[in-house]
Amino acid sequence: MPAKSKAQQMAAGAALAAKRGEASKKDLKGASRSMVESMSEQELEKLASTKHKGKPYKVERDSH
């Protein structure tokens, strides 16, 4: 599953680093904090490796 925005791709990268022990889990905030707990290392790799050229920085969520 590719990332839908640059922000999602960067959050996945931060979560992946924490899951691998390269960064501290306590320093994570927001989406990356929940990603590290709820996603596998393989899922995070797929999101983090998404090319972000042409992607918006942030995708607004629907209010439905």
C-alpha cells in the first residue's frame, strides 16, 4: 500500500526507525506513534519507501 501523502511517508519512516531500534519510540508523535504499534515492519517499509514526487504534503480527510 503506497503512501498517499509526503506526511504519511515521513511518519512511516519515523515509525520504521523506531521499530528497528534506530530511534526512540518515546520521541514519536501523532501518526507515527500509532503506526509503530499497529503495523508490521514490512507494512512500514512499503509506506516509507513510497516515492513522494508529485504527492501532496497532506491529504485532507473527509468529515463524514
